Amino acid sequence: MTNPIGSAPLLPQGHTTTLDDAMSEPLIPGLHVSEAALHLNDLVGMAFAAHAPSGHELVLDTGPDAGRDSGFRPLELLLVALGGCTGMDVIAILRKKRQVVTDYRVRVAGVQAQEHPHVYTAIVVQHIVSGPALDPAAVARAVELSAGKYCPVNAMLARACPVTHQYRIVSSNAVG
């Protein structure tokens, strides 16, 4: 059995001797591999404890119809990941451009297909930036660089559906 990612053979599937053995084998041997692990922590419901490669944890669940609504839903994490990724790019670029930002918010909305698997068919990201003397060209360029060059989450999602970025500059005294 060969690995579609490269020439390395796939790891064995099926039964292993212990849970520790199963969890300790790398999924993809090699460099530059990031692996997350999830563990069902609610044997009656749908809640999973997710462990990121960075060591951080969060809870995933589904709505009360099948779960207990105790954590993020997996699909909504895509929107959160996109907002966080592009937001970090934009604020870093604005700081390099010596723009004084007193408030910055990112809104992300996704339109879901009505039929299964309910994928996003369009996503809109809105960057709302406030500061005493923001240069609109600097804000526009920061958003453009994030969307077109730096944000890997945007690059991945844009291959699946249209992702549109917008920005708004809000007066510092209008932030509330």
C-alpha cells in the first residue's frame, strides 16, 4: 500500500496491540507534519476533546439534537480559523507600516449548501479597523496581502469556494 502524499508506505490499518502503540505511530512519517488528535470524551453524546500540535485544547460538539452543545462545531471552526489567520496577518502588516490601530475586529460569514455535506459555498471576511490616522491604502494593502499571499487558511478555503475580503475603517471615537 503506498501513501498518496509521497513514496513512503502507509502505516498498517486495523488492529494494533495497544492503544499506546496506535497513538504513538506517526500518521505521516517525515518532516513538516502537523498532527492533531481528538478523543471522544462523552460516550453518550458527540463531544470530542481536540488536542492541537501546539499543545492547546478545545472541545468540539454538535447541537442539542445529537450532542450537548458543549463546544465548537467543527465546520464553524473553519470560519474562526480563517478570521484568526487573516487577522494576525493584517495586524502584523499594519504594525510594520507603523499604523496605529486602537481597535480591530474580524467578522466571517459563510453560506452553507442546503444539501449534505452542507459545505460552505461562499465566505465573506470583513476587517473592521479603527485608529487615529489610518491610511486607507495601508489597510487595503494589508488585507490584500493576507488574502492573496500570506494566510494559508484563506488559500485552502479559496480552493473550495469563493472567499471575499472587505475592510471598513471606523473612526476611533465611534468604537464602542
